[in-house]
Amino acid sequence: MLLSTQLHNASDIELLTVLLGNRSTAEYLLRNAKGSLFSLLHQAPQEIGDLFCSEGKGTYAGDPLSKLHAARELAARAITEELQHRDALSSPTAVRKLLMHRMAGLPHEVFVVLLLDAQHRVIAVEELFRGTLTQTSVYPREVVKAALRANAAAVIFAHNHPSGVAEPSSADELLTRTLKQALSLVDVQTLDHFIVAGTKTLSFAERGLL
């Protein structure tokens, strides 16, 4: 068993080998992700499966795939747990990491809401809507219902741009204003809206768009 200090000093290949149990598999996957751990961990499930099938590796694709996605899910859950005990506004880096784990690399748009208590601690993270490559239909009524169901005092919105461009569209800005207004009627504060695009995140609050 490797100690945490040994893991900290291990190479990417060595860490992947610990996770997958096979060095050749680790080397193969990282090579096809062009050496990028981020790309590897956020590839769509079908992409890794296609790599293995094209190389005649058959159904073995499911084994490393499930382990990689399990690792990503565990990381997201660990960050969520941290934010359940801390003010989300005082932990912007953790919020960004959580959203990237949840949304980066998806081939379609999703709209997520972080539901927060009065101390801005995370109550729950919900994916409310799922769309296509370029758009998602978001219904304010459903967002309000989710906030009330969780007894949330505040929310943070997030959606992804599969295109990799983190800039907000005019539709994004209009949606944010509409949701903020709807939630204010039931005394729920809108703290921020993030756009996740690959390794980039954009905060509406930091841009002065809220």
C-alpha cells in the first residue's frame, strides 16, 4: 500500500495505474487523452469505450471507464460534503471545482442549481434541466419549486457550454435576471450563476451581471 506522501509524489501514470490496476491501460488512456488528466477524467463514457473497441480490447472498456468515473464522482461528493459545512461564498474555489467535476466534458448542456441554507452552506446540488449541444430549456416555475422543496434561503446557478466558450450569451443574462426576480418573490436570494466550459469557469457575480 502506498502512503499519501508517496501518492503525492507519484507521476500521472503511476496514479492511474494504482486506480486502474494496469499500467498499460493507464498509458493507453492517457496517451489517447493527449497527456491531459482533465480530458481523460471528463471524456464522455462512449469516447473511452470507442477507444477500446477500436483497438480490439472488447468489453474491457467498461472496467477502466467505471473506475475513472467513480473517482470523479467521489471527488465531487467530497467537495459537496465540504460545502455542506462552509459558506459557499467564502469557498469560491471549491464551488468551481465541484461544478467542473459535475459538468465539464459533458456533450450536452445541463442546468444545475446549488441549494443553500441561510448560512450559504450547500443543502443539495440538483440537475434540473438537460438539453442539447447548444441549448437547454429552463423553466422558472420548476426552479422556484426546487428551492421551496429544499427550504433554501439562497441559490447558485450553473450551466455548461460544451463549445468550450465561457462567455455568457444575451439569453443567459436574460434567464439569470428572470430567475433572480422569480426567486426574490419567495425570499430566495440568487448569489451567482456560473458557466462551465472545459477548464474555464465564468462567474456572473464577478462580472457584475447580477
